[in-house]
Amino acid sequence: MELGTGIGWRPEIAEAVEGLPELDWVEVVAENICPGHLPDSLARLRARGVRIVPHGVSLGLGGAERPSPERLSALAERAEALGAPLVSEHIAFVRAGGPLTASPSLEAGHLLPVPRTREALAVLCENVRIAQESLPVPLALENIAALVSWPGDELTEGRFLAELVERTGVRLLIDVANLHTNRVNRGEDPVAALDELPTEAIAYVHVAGGVERDGVWHDTHAHPVPRQVLDILAELRRRVAPPGVLLERDDAFPPPGELAAELEAITGTLRGAAGGGSRDPGPARSPGAPPAAAAPPAPEPPAAPGTPVPAAEPADRERERLAIAQTALLSALVAGTPAPEGFDPARLRVQARALAAKRADVVAKIAPELPELLGGTYRPAFLAYAKGRPLRGGYRRDALAFAEHLLARGRPEDPRHRRQLALWWRDRTGPRPPRRGTRLVRAARTRLAGVGR
């Protein structure tokens, strides 16, 4: 299935995306789309013949629990509403705890890596097969970027993906930016990963930017695509012509001309690498990355073509063991519990700070009134609140809990801002929204208060 060249559609750049020349397709975050109320921009793109692929972020197929039927149904509904040729998700876990561990459920608010063990692979394969049976179109799964490594990995990333494809027939979404991230953060060789991939299973490719701080690469999707990532894209193109390539940008959006230039750099890289020879894209790791000795053992040789691959279902005890391990890791990251044995505590602290910062950013986006009222104190106040208070129930509930936390402590200090925050919290927790007249009176009072300062 040929997709061509695409870009991640986001509301902030909807107009710029519509203006891009020779755009073949776009990818949308599935959870941000309401099937009955598509944004006008997406409707116009679809009318032009631009394909739309929903990209899920919340299934958690790498988790110990079987995937939620409700989440699968929602993803299927979006695929049908968009007329999507396929859907994509991630090889990751996003929550832990719950019934398998008899403990409260924890949300990561982020994609976290799964152990590359045969036991975790068996759980993942069953979860993937459940998802495939529930979806009306093919499923493609993405390799993720990671800041931490699981101890005791039994497979390399390339071999893990290859065996997943062999057992389930799932398609692959290869993110070359994530391969670069894992080179810097985990000392993994992207060329070796590409060598082990079943390239015929690739549905499309992600390209994105990031930034390195203190020897750690942060996959931000808010920076230009670096040369190292384009080099890995070239390495992939020398092995296979990917059916589709997509530029991801989620924040700090540049002017339309810069987006177009990044797309041209991607297509230029593909053209230049077609038919070329392989070359080393750079050193295996940079300062601050784990030592090469920590790399996983060499992969086992693949089965001969046509050899049946066992597809044994994981026993409940295997899911329970995975649940316990993932809960311990996530608890260390979001609840401040001790680092599980075998993990690098310093690297876990980096990941924990990154999760808290992302949580603050998302709450600021969905509840912009909070940073407006708090000004420069918003971020330190939110990070202090989040410490030891894991995300539960989603970001909107998190925003309300943060506001309640502030009000209980007499914050903000300005009485007018505190009253505004109390009204905001009451309106969103009450049985019905305030009437129009009430909103107008409040807005007038706010303007008058501003004039009187």
C-alpha cells in the first residue's frame, strides 16, 4: 500500500498543512479526533483525496493487561470515520497496576519501553492479535524512543520486532528518529537494528527532531530534523523503498516554509539514497549513554523461510510477572518509590523529570486558564503538586485536582486570582455549565479588575 509523503496533522498547523504542495497523506492522533465532528481542515483534505491515518497513543499493547475493548472500539470507529487505509499504535506500555497487581492503576502519560524478553514478547503478541481481530483495517506498530533500559533483555530491538512480525503478521511503523534516540540513550546501533528488520513488513516511516542535553537525547518533536536522523533514513532507504514517509512535529511549530523545507530534505534524502551503498551513520553512543558492554546479547538466527513459528498464549502467571515489573518501574517514575533492581537510578530520575514536565505541558494546553492565573509560578507549583501524586484518570481530571490542591492551600496569593480559580474549578466540577449571562458578568468583572490594577 503506497502512501507517499505525509505530515502529522495538528490543529496549530492545519492551514500550513493544507497549503503544502504534493501532500499525499496525513496522520492524526486518534484520541484527539471525534468521529462525528471532524475538523473542517481534515474534511477539506479528505475531499482533496489526501489519505488520513489515525495514530493511537493509549492502547498500551505492551502492557500486562489485555487491551481495553472500549479503546479498541474507539480506534476502529475513527478508522472507519476517516476511511483510513490502516491504523498505527506503539510497542509500549502506558499504564500499570490494577487488578493483576491488586494495586491502584497508574498512568504514565507517555510511551514506556517493554522488556525485550520472550515472556514479554508472548504477552505483546497476544495483545496484538486481540487488537487485529477488533480493527477493520491493518495495524502497524511503532518502535519507541526510550530513556531507560530494562535489565535482562534477551533480544535486540531488530530481532524483537522481527519475531513480533513472524508471530502476528503485524505491519511495522519504523521511526528513524527513535532509532537515533536509542543510539544516544541506550548505546544501540541503528544499522544493526535495520539489518535485522523484516523490511517487507514496513508500512511507513516516521521522521522527527529532538535535542540532546547532558548526553541524553530527548525526542521532542519540537526541533528540526537533525542530520543524524536523515542519515538513518538513508540507511533504511538503501535496504527498501518505504511505502510512506511522514514528518512529525508536535510543538514549537515553525513557519510553513520551514515545514515545507523539512519535507523536501526528507524526500531529497530518499532520492539520494536510492540504489546507494551502506555507510555508518555515526558513533554507537555519545557521552552519557550506557556503556557498550550493557548491550543485549547477540540475536538468535532467524527461522528458515516457511518454518512455522510457535504462537503459544502467555499464561496468567506471565502476565502477572510482567505486571509486577512494569508497576514497579512506573511507580518509581511517577510516585517516587525506589528504583527497581537492575535499573540505573540516575537515568530513572531523568525520565521522571521528563514525565513530570510533559504532564505540566499537557495540563497547560487543556486548561490554559491555569498558567494565565498563576503566571511564572505555574510550572514550579504544578511540579511540586505532581511529586508523589501519580496521574490517574486523565489530564482533565489532573487539571481539576491541581486547582483543588492550590485552593486548599490558599493559592494563588492574589485574592482576585484565587476567586477566578475557584469559579473555574466550580464551573468544571458542577452538574451543568454556567449560563451565558453569568459568564458575561464574570468576564466584565475580570476586565474591570485588570483596569484597576
